[in-house]
Amino acid sequence: MTTPLAPARILIADDQEDVRSGFRLILGSQPDMTVVGEAADGRTAVGLARALRPDLVLADIRMPGLDGLELTRLLAGPGVPDPIRVLVVTTFDHDDYVRTALRDGACGFLLKRSGPGLLIEGVRAAMAGDLLISPQITVRLLQGLAPGPAAPAARSPLTARESEIARLVAEGLTNAEIGEQLFISAGTAKTHVANVQAKLKVRNRVGIAAWSWENGLAGPAGC
């Protein structure tokens, strides 16, 4: 008999009580997640994280005492001997914030307005060792990349279906949205995305999107 996996233990760090309450309700409704602590400021969050050793910390950017970027560096940054996963969930989507958080070890960057579905998907992606960024951020970060000429089909390592998946990732779609568009399950879409990522030898969805733009599969939003 297979022993079920223990739920992911999550610490919520956000200075707004209603946000913490909302996250707690969303995550607590999932059988594979449980909230083990909450903090209204960054310093308290770091202390609780080190004491409780949660599987994941959800961290806002702007908090009293210590912001979410510094929290990420202290808990997950380069040189941390026993890092803790940090998923940034915020209303602030400045490019500098995104790059700093990812550079310092964040396992994802989500916008609060993206909704509960993406929050749950982001937590599960983090626990699986993947990285998820809100689609609208992914698209914006790639605005500076000029789409190049389409690569000859023989040179592409992807199948036709995988190329289609890569194009949809570049357009900012989530696994669930890709599944809806291609009439496949979100799980099948996730498998395709993982295969594309492995074939392209990129770290995450941003890498897939960049490859798609560089090879003419997708272009800037509105083009």
C-alpha cells in the first residue's frame, strides 16, 4: 500500500490580515497543502521560517521591518546552507523586483490579481522543483526581445505539438489554459511543458518563451 505524501507545510508572510486570511482559506482547501504559520512583517517571517522549517514561504514584497526581497535572500539566496523555498506573491510587478527575487532564489513570482488557481499551481510547481511566473510578467519581461526569423523545421528539437506548446507558453498561458486551448488535461500540458524545457535545456517557462521568440514561434504582445 502506497503511503500518501504529507501535505506541503506553508508559512504566509503578508502585512495585510485579509490577504493572509484569503490565502489561508485557498491553500487550506487543498488536500496537499497546510498553513503552519503566518507573519505580518518580514523579520517575524524569517524567524518563524527558521523555527518551523516550512516547505514553502509565501512572501509579499513590501512588508514592515524587512521586505520580501531581503527575506528571499536570507532564506533562499546564494550561500544559504539550508535554504527554504520562497514563492513571492505580490501586487508589485516591477521588473527589478522580479529579477532580484529570482536571482536571490525565489521559486516563483506571482501577482495577487492572478487569482487562486495560479496561486495553487504556483505552490505545486515550487514543491515539484519547478518555477512559475505570472503569465503577464513573463510576456512583459520578453518585450525587449526581438523575434528572429523562423528556424528551419529540421533544426528544431521540438515536435509539432511541442512547438505549439512552446508558442502558447510564450504567449503567457498557464498549463490549465494551454490544456483548454488544445483540448488536453492540465496534467498533460504540464508534461509537454516539462519535455519542451528538457529538450531546449532551459530552466523555466521564461527560457521556453525566449527560445520561441528567438526562433519566430511567437512575437511581442500585440504584434
